[in-house]
Amino acid sequence: MKKADIGVALYVLAAFVMLIVPIPSWLLDILLALNISIAFTIMFGCMFATEVLEMSFYPTVLLFTTIFRIALNVSSTRLILKTGNPGNVVQVFGNFVGGGDLTIGIIVFLILIIVQFMVINKGSERVAEVTARFTLDAMPGKQMAIDADLNTGAIDDEEAKKRRDKIQDESSFFGSMDGAVKYVKGDATAGLLISAVNIIGGLAMGMLRNGMEFQAALDKYVILTIGDGLVSQIPSLLISLSTGILVTKGSKDADFGTVLVSQLFGVPKVLYFVGSTVIALGILTPLNTILFLILGFSFIITARIMSGTLETAGIDSQIEAEEAAAEEIRQPENVTSLLQVDPIELEFGYGIIPLADVNQGGDLLDRVVMIRRQVALELGTVVPIIRLRDNIQLNPNQYIIKIKGIQVSEGEILFDHYMAMNPGYVEEEITGIPTFEPSFHLPAIWITENQRERAESMGYTVVDPPSIIATHLTEIIRQHIAELLSRQDVQGLVDNIKESNPVLVEELVPKLLGLGEIQKVLQNLLKEGISIRDLQTVFETLADYAATTRDTDILTEYTRQALKRAISSRFFPANETTSVLTLDPKIEQEIMGSVKQTEQGAYLTLDPDRTRKIIASAEAEIKKLEELGKNPIIITSPIVRMYFKRLTEDYFKDLIVISYNEIEANIELQSVGMVTA
């Protein structure tokens, strides 16, 4: 055990020992002095803590010190009633604080009790209650602010985690403080009751057992009781004061004394007014003129000194700023920061800034958070940080989307308008500004706020500008999610599944496959819109087949077959017959005959003329499906699927190619055409 643990355990144990075992007066003196020292330590610790979480165990400290003081009260009461000699500390407090006068001692004792009960305890209790309530109410807003900073790139994941932990610790601390202040209040109440018991018991013991006169018993036992009360109430008062300091400090990261002095005496104008007022009181009223003149001139001199100090500090800061700027110019340019490329960037003109500014009611940052959540649930991978920034070089209403520093798409919106799109069955047209929806390039119309209800009642799909940008950004992320999956991201996925399936990960990585090979398989799946959220199934399939082949394309096909339930549910609606295209078996044989295997992987050597005919046939059949409003899906044999997909992916971006082994047995399909040549 650590020495600190032993010390705390002995401190708490001593309290319980004192409740049961009588202790001599000399030991009581030592423990009372220790109690006063600990109270001062707590008070100064609270004063000079730069933030409340530096005293995060304060509620526990309150509990320990309270039980220790109560145990001291019990021990001193036992000595007062039994021997009439509770030790030097109690006697000195009783005689010295009251000046040897019974009446003065009682009055001082009552004043301490009133101050503690009515002022410090009550105020601290109320502040702790309100602070706890406000802290808990503010948690959602603080969490959203952290998410916004994280998505804009202002902070990294580590800093975001640190801030979230701090918010959680603050809410737990203030919630505990709300209840812990009751310890101090109860301790003061217990001390008052113990003092009353001491007086009554002392009079009874002195008169009935020791044969003392009433006045003699009163003088002796009341003085001792007051000393006992003071020696316990003064530490209690110090800890009550510490509690008040801590709960009123808030969570400001600042030194208590420095900030307090600078706020009170840091404005020369205030000190000039105070000095003039005090001097006027000394001259114009019967108050002590010399005293008030000295005090007033002291304030004026302090104001003059502070004014000079602030002026010097201002000049120094200006000189330091100029020197720093000059040094920045002189030193060679640090280009390392310019090499950093953000995975995803959304740049926009100044006209779109209100959509991203929370202070102006914009919710674009919240939508970006939801995009990352949506993609994680849909595809099973974490989207990198999306950096949002304004760009004055763009048109006011223009925005562009960059992937790894290269622009891949753009759009333009009208800030005070809505985009209305005809889903295909609305016959009546609505007037507006013709445009194209940026995500899918569908024809649309910009309409005003006044036209919105009418357009919706006619059947138009109406969306606001933030939704347009969010949808566009989501589609771009889906299209490029495969290249955004880095090896570091894969390592994170491996670490995540290792927590629940350590044996599986140990079998696969790195014995059978390296991190790069797993990355290639996952990228192949994501490229065709297959979710990798069921990572356990993916890894188990790779572990089954990696012993026989390390070709990532073949491993991808095995993995797709293992994920056929997910593939079927994604592309084939339940209880519906899906229209699909098939591939001519002769074409399949021709494709397989043109596959060449190399150490770097397989590739097609199909004749260009044959390729053009196959693409033309596929285009004609796909057009028929699209005219029927169906998604273009082509079904092939398992061995041909990846080669046919590779053959057509440059021509048909949205074409879905699925093998027979990737379809559940209960799926109903209808072939409406065949790709041939």
C-alpha cells in the first residue's frame, strides 16, 4: 500500500477509535491541533486552486473531516464530564477567546454559530444547488460545442475526449457538492447540540457528584464547554468558508488571489474615485480627519502606481508583438504545416456563412455530425474529420467539396430560397428559378418561402439549403469512402473488434494477412456500397480463406458471399420481385478466357472491339431498366462477377453487379434482359 493510502485510512480509523475508546487529554490536544491545521490546509487549498477539479475529492474530504470533528467532540465531552480537564487547547480557547469572562465567551460563541448557520452554510448550500443544476443543464450544449469544434478541425480526437471527460467530471463534482454541503451544516448543528449537552451534564456532574456550588460549576463547565465548542466550531467555520470559496469559484482556470486583486484594484479610475470620496468624508464630516486623509491618499497613490504599471505593460506588450512579428519575418518559413492535407473539406462563400454559424441560427455543423453518424451506421466505417471553412475566392452562394485537397464536386444555393423537385407525378408547374439538384443532377426550381406550402401541397419535394449541402456532402462521402479508409482507420477497426474477439484477431493479424491486405478487402467492399459493420463475419471469412490465397480480389468475393444476407437486404426489397439483367454465358466464358494471372493480380486482355460491343449491349439493357424506374442490377456467375464489374465500372458508375452466390434463397428475381454481344 502507498503511504498516502495508509495515512487516510489511519485518519478515518482514529475517528472511530475516539468514539469508543477514552483518550488522555494530552492526546486530545494533539488531535485538536491537527484538526485546526487540516482546516487551514483545506481553506488555503481551495483559495489557490486554479479550477474546481483540482479539488475533485472535496466532497469526500468533507465527509472525513466531519466524522473526525464529531469524534473529537465526543472525546472532549467525555473528558469534561469525567475529569473536568479536557486538555490545554480547550481550556485556552475557553479562557483566552472569552477573555476569562463567561458572558463574553458565550456571546463570541453564539456569534460564530450565527455566522456559520445564517451566512456561510446557507449561502454555500444555495450556490452549490444552483451550480449543480446549471452545470447539468449546460451539458448537452457543451457536448454539441465539442462536436462542432471536432468536425471543423479546431480540435483533435484526443482534445475532444479530454474536454468531454472534464465536462463529465464537473457535473459529477457539482452534483456531489450539492449533497456534501449538508455534511457541514449537520456538523454545525451537532456541535451546537453537543455544547448544550455539555453545559447541562457539566452542571449536573459538578453539583451532584462533586458537591460544587451552582456558580462555581457554572463558571467551570460553561467555560470548558465554550472552549470545546470554539475549538470544534472554528475548524468547522474554516471548512464552511472553503466550501463557499470552491462553489463560488466556478470552473474558471485562474489563480484566486491574482484575479481577485486585479479585479478589485486593477482599475485606476475606480481607485481615484474611492480616494477622493474617503478624503471628502475626512474633511467634511466629524470623522477622524487624519485617518481618513491617510487612507484616501493611499488609494490615490495606489491608483497612480497602477496607472503607470498598466501603461508600461501596454508598451511592453506592443514591443513584444512587434518583435515577434519581426522575428516571424526573419526566420525561414515553416512549410511543414502546409503539407497537411485534410481528408474532407467543405469550402463555401461568405453568403453561406450564416448556415454554419451557430450564433446566427445555422445548423450545418450539427448536420455534419449527423452525416458521420449516418455513414457509420450504414457502412460501418468512421468518416474522417470534415473541415468546414469559408473561402472569399468563391461566389457568395457557392460551395465546393474537396477530397484529400482536390475538388471533386461543387454546388450553388440561394440562401433565402427552397429547392423544389418534381418527383415525376406532379403535372402542375410552379414558377421559380430553374436549377439542378447538386447531388443527383436532377432538374429543380428555386422557390421563395411564400411558395413553399403551395409547392408541398402540389406534391413537390421541397428542401432547405442546409439539407441540400448535407445531402450532397453525404453522397460525395459515400462515393469516396473507400479511398478515405486509411491503414490507421483499419487499425482502429481491428483494435475495436479485438476487445470482443481477441482470438479471431490474433489468428488473422498478422499471421495470415497484413494490415494493408485487410485494408484492400475492406476498400473493395466499400467501393461497391457493401457495409463492413459486421466486421466479425468479414474477419472470420478472411481467416478461413487467407490460408489458401492472399489475392485480395478473391478474398473480397469470398467475403461478399459470406455477407449475402446484408447484400440481399440492401439491393432486393423483401416480398417483391426485383427486375434484373443477366449476362450471356458465352460472354462469361469469353471474359474468363481473357483473364491473365500475374504476381501482382489478375487483369483482362479482352479485345477492344469485343469490349465496345459488350458495353453497348449493357448500355441498351440498362436504359430499358431505367425507363421502368428500376435500379440497374446485373446478375453473373461468382467467378465472373469481379471481372465484369471491373470491365464496366468506368462506363456505368451506378451499375450493381451481383453474383448468384450473394443472393439469399428466398429472394424473387425476374430477368428482363440479357447482356450479350
